[in-house]
Amino acid sequence: MVPLDYYIILSAFLFVVGVIGVIVSRNLIVMFMGIEIMLNAANLAIMAFSRHLRLMDGHVFVFLVMTVAAAEAAVGLAIIIAVFRGRESVNADALNVMKW
Amino acid sequence: MLLFVVAAIIALAAAVMVITVKSPVASVLYLIISLLAQSVLYIQLSGLFVAAFLVLIYGGAILVLFLFVIMMLNIRHADLGRDMLAKVKPWGWIFGAALLAEMVWMSMGVSSRMNAVGEDFGSVTAVALLLYGKFVYPFELTSILLLAAIVGAVVMAKRGL
């Protein structure tokens, strides 16, 4: 049986990959996928703890997180489409109207 | 254990490829590979229903939506940001490394032994009993959330509404 902390450390690595993707990448779509990676890393940690504590509530939380991720993906992609229509670009550096 | 190591390496390597590869379409496909590897981990954690849900909804619906939007946008190659990793922002890497060190340090303290579970842990029946029993209000509220998301997405993406 794989120990719990292996799952937690793997989840930490995945989360940091997502964070670096959001910070470093300038492509809006890749930044968005970084957010998805972070959500999945959190889901993995929830599943591991749920298995460890023998409580199935974590499965329901993962289910709800996935539903929220679906809603977030639909709205976020609509925003990206609206941005692309106005700017003809998905580069985050092109969106500098409100930059100080 | 071997299965965990293989699935973990595939999930992590595919996640790294998602943020380093240049074409967004390849990024989405790598993200699907990462999700499939994570569903193997879910099955290992005896979360069968959630693993199936991950493949069907996440890999099958959300990422296909991503692919659809990327193909609809018809992005020129000049826009893709060639300098994505060539001109790296050092603070991103520094904060990322600090966050990783902190999270690994925190997870050193957790108890490492997994408890044994019964046969029906994570089965469709057991999760459904929770979804329609203890968590019925959050579950029904997600339908309102999805409705709001549909309306919001249509309002934002439709031209001149």
C-alpha cells in the first residue's frame, strides 16, 4: 500500500507546476490550463486524505470541485474568446489597459 | 507501488509538458495524458466513481471544450509567445521553488500509513448515497451554478447581445 505522504508530495509537485505555469506563461490559454492543473492537484490530495481517513465525503468534494471547474472553464473560455475578439491576441501582456 | 511510481511520473511529466510546449493544442493533449495518469492514481485510492468521472467529464468534456475554443480562435503562430521559457521571469521560479519547499516540508508531518477500507469504498452506490443524502443541498446548488455559468458564457462570448 502506497503511503499517504507520497500522494501529498506528488500533489504538491503538481500544484507547483500549475503555479509556475500561471506565473511564467504569457499565453492566456496555457495560464488557464495551469489553473486546471492546480485544481487537479488539490483533488488528488483530497482523494488521498479521504482514503486515509476512510471517509467518502472527500469523493463528494472532488465531484463538486470538478463541477466548479467545468463552470469555470466555460466562463473563462468565453472571456478568452471576448478578449481575442477585441485584441486579436491571447498574449497576457497585450492586456495592459489597466496596468499601472 | 510500481503502478504508483509510473502513474506519478507520467502525471508529473505531462503536467510539465503542458506548460513548456509551444502549441496550445499539444498542451491540451498533454493535460489529457496527465489526467488519465491521475485517474489511475484515483483507482489506486479506491475512488472508482471519481476516476470514471474524471476521465468522462474532465478529459472528455472540459478539455474538448478547450480544444474547441483553441481551434475556433485560429491563433497565429506569432501570438503564441515564443519567449515563453526563453525570457523567464526569475521571480516566478523563485516563488514556485519556495512554495514547493514549503508544501513538501508541511507534508512531511502527515501520518504515512494508509488505513484499510471496505469493499464498497468509493463505489457508485456509496458515493450516490452520500450525494443524495448528506450532501443533497450542495449537489442541487451546483445545478444553479452551472446554469449561471452557461448564461454567463453565452452573454460574454456572443457578439452584440
